Amino acid sequence: MALFTATGVGRHDAAARQASFLRNFELFDAPHVALFFMPRSFGMREASDVGMYVQTLMLALTANGLGSCAQGALGHFAGTVRRVLGIPDDLLCLYGLSFGWPDPGHPSAAARTDRAAASDLVTFHA
Ligand SMILES: Cc1cc2nc3c(=O)[nH]c(=O)nc-3n(C[C@H](O)[C@H](O)[C@H](O)COP(=O)(O)O)c2cc1C
């Protein structure tokens, strides 16, 4: 995995992998986080609407020089977040988005993920 390679975490180093996962809950040192909720009564279609919204937000952040990381892991403690922020129970936490000015000197900044070829994702019909 690109992040593990960039940060020197070995494939079989369970403790380092666990520590890397726990970095999610330090927001990877980002100063800000946005948490995205939707009413529990909503379904997959609305969840995909939220996804498109967040994607657009990430593009806008990038266009302004900011970095961001979508984090499904932040939904793991949604109960605590709801309690602390006074968010009603009928709102479901989909994920969080940590963001801030990127730190180009951090080892994780060197991580590069692959992109699938368009031909792997799209089928064209005449
Ligand atoms: C909806 C969604 C949830 C994600 N959740 C996490 C997460 O909880 N923790 C994490 O480290 N990366 C998570 N990722 C992956 C990162 O946000 C990011 O996509 C990855 O580091 C690759 O970055 P890149 O797409 O800019 O190459 C998630 C991505 C998406 C789209």
C-alpha cells in the first residue's frame, strides 16, 4: 500500500500498521475536520449525493492549495462525536474529511496511489 511504503511501515509489522491506522484519529495532524451526516431514513441514492458533494468540496480545497483526506474511519466513533457535539441520533455519520495546508516534508506526502485505466471501468457500446 502506497502510504505504508512511503512511511516505511512493513507488510508484516502489525504494530506499525495499527499505529498508522490510529493516525486517523489524530486527523493525520490536520488542523480541521468536517463530518458528514445524513438522516438515517435516507438511502443509497442520497448517500451518493453526499459523496458527490464531498468530492466537489475536495476539488475546491485542492484548487485553493489545501490538502484533504476522506476518512471513513471517523464514522467508527460517531456515537462519541454525536454526544460531544450534540448531534441528534437520527443523523448517520458517513465519514469525515480532515483538511489543512499540506506538509510536503512529511513522508506520507510521497505516497502515490495508482489510477485504474479508463478501459477497466467503462464499457463503450456503439
Ligand atoms: C469515502 C472514502 C473514505 C476513506 N476513508 C479512509 C480512512 O478512513 N482512512 C484513510 O487513511 N484513508 C481513507 N480513504 C482514502 C484516502 O482518503 C485517500 O483517498 C487515499 O489516501 C489516496 O489518496 P489519493 O486518492 O489522493 O491518491 C478514504 C477514501 C474515500 C474516498
